[in-house]
Amino acid sequence: MRHYVKIKEVSELLAHIEEPGARILCGGTDLVVKMRSGTIDPQVLLDISDTQALRGIRKVDGRIEIRAATTVSEIIADPAVLEKLPLLSTVLRTLGSTQIRNRATLGGNLVNASPAADSAIPLLLYGAEVIVTSAERERRIPVEEFLMAPGKTALANGEFVQGVSIPIPSVKFSPFFHKVGRRKAMIIAIASLGALMNVEDDKIHDIRLAAGSVAPRPIRLHKLEDDLRGQEITPQLIEQAKEAATTAVSPIDDVRASAEYRREVIGELVARVLRDAAKH
Ligand SMILES: Cc1cc2nc3c(=O)[nH]c(=O)nc-3n(C[C@H](O)[C@H](O)[C@H](O)COP(=O)(O)OP(=O)(O)OC[C@H]3O[C@@H](n4cnc5c(N)ncnc54)[C@H](O)[C@@H]3O)c2cc1C
């Protein structure tokens, strides 16, 4: 029989986390779906959705820390996030439906490690670190290293995600986000692109680009960023960037779209972001 534990304190979580077949349950919007389909069958469910020490958002020394069990809806509405990390709010507004956003959490979205995980795009762009805790230690892992492959993260046995720490950018970036899916509502992305750009008179002073659903994990497009930094946005540059983007990604064919189509889409989205930035 399956055992269910409502976790009140982090110490209780640490006491149970290494039990055979134990699994953390938060909003359940990924885990319960997988349990129903029989993909996984945890023997011990550790429910952290009400663990107060794992909930909430606070500002600390030029950074915003979001604890793992904070819901997507809470993050979207947070004044500090809206002011300092507007792209995080923008992107999370596109995650699932209102009901999903009210249950889904940041920790769950990261640990589920889907190539389409929406939160990963702004977290990659803002250079976030994942705060990971076990009975022995706490460590901070850049989100770029935390997400490894579909369903695979850098979490070791006995570790859980305590939260995410995001540096508040010191320069003003214009945020951009485009997500392409097969339906208007409840889109799991066929491809998505987020950007933070500092552009003046069409000159790209700084640029960060991150893409979802076009590689085994959400990725930063570092090489393309390096090639674009310092350049003037011209029709020719947009064409070059579009071409470069299609080869910078390694998508797969799946039920939602072909790899070829995903390459085309990401090229188109890079072109769109550059055109939008030139208008600002
Ligand atoms: C209809 C529907 C639409 C969706 N749309 C989107 C979408 O548009 N974009 C998107 O990105 N996702 C989408 N999702 C997926 C899902 O809602 C998100 O990934 C969500 O953020 C998961 O959070 P959760 O709290 O529900 O995780 P859970 O289901 O509770 O857990 C997910 C995984 O993370 C582990 N886990 C949870 N918290 C921790 C922690 N603190 N430490 C260690 N492990 C932990 C669990 O053990 C489990 O393996 C959708 C899901 C559904 C059902």
C-alpha cells in the first residue's frame, strides 16, 4: 500500500527522503499524471505543498529567492518579480491554465525537467541558481547545469530543491518571449524563445537568448549571443541570425512537431525578436 506523509517541517522531509520508493509530491500536476498513466509508482509520497519553509518569495542582497513550493500563480502576481524580473512573470502566465497555475510550482517544473519546461527560459536568461539541500549540505547549481536531459537533473540521492536564487539584473533589459504551440490555450511548446536585450539606436549592446523544446533540455544560445553582441540590427543581420539559430539547436521529431519544423520555428522566432527589438 502507498504511504502518504504531509510534510510540515524540512526536518521531516529529510527523515523520509531516502526511504525506498519515496518521492516528493508538490502541486502534483506532473507527478499525478505520471502515476495515473503508470509511468511511475512511488511507494512513499512526501507532500511538501504546505511546508511553510519551502514557500514564499523574498529579496536578499540584490537577488530574489523563490522557494520551491511557491505556486506559479503566486510568482506571477508577486510585485518584486513583476518589477525586477518581468520576463519570469510574462512566461509563467503562459503555463497551462488558471487551475494548473494555481497548483503547479517552480520546484516541480524544474525537477520534472521537461525540454518544454517554461520556467527554465527566464531562469536561464536571468542566470538563476537552484538551491539544493540534503541532510549533509546545501549547494547552489546554475540552472544551466541543473537541467541535464528529459526528466534528468543534477539532484543526487537524498537531495531536494529548496528554491531558486535569481540575481536582479543591474542593467535595463527589454524582455521578449514567444511560444509556438498547436493550440492557443494550454500550450505545451513546439518551440519557445525568450530574450533579454539591451538595444539602443538598433545597436545590440547586450543580448541573452534561451530556447525551449528544441534540444534535450532548455538551452541558452551562447554562440549566437556572442555573434550578435555589438552588432547593428539590419535586415542582413536578421537573415544571418535566423540561419544560425536553425543550426544551433538539436530538436527531435515527436507527436507535436517534426525536428525540421522546430528548426524553422526557432529561426523565425529569433528573427522576430530582433525585429521587435529594433522597433523599441
Ligand atoms: C494540463 C497541463 C498543462 C500543463 N502546461 C504546462 C505548460 O504550459 N508549461 C510547462 O512548463 N508545464 C506545463 N505542465 C506541467 C506542470 O504543470 C509543471 O511542470 C508544474 O510546474 C509542475 O509542478 P508541480 O508542483 O505540480 O510538480 P509535481 O507534479 O508535484 O512534481 C513534479 C516532479 O518534481 C518533483 N519535485 C517537486 N518538487 C520538488 C522539490 N522541491 N525537490 C525535489 N523534487 C521535487 C516530484 O517528485 C516530481 O518528480 C502542464 C501540466 C498539465 C497537467
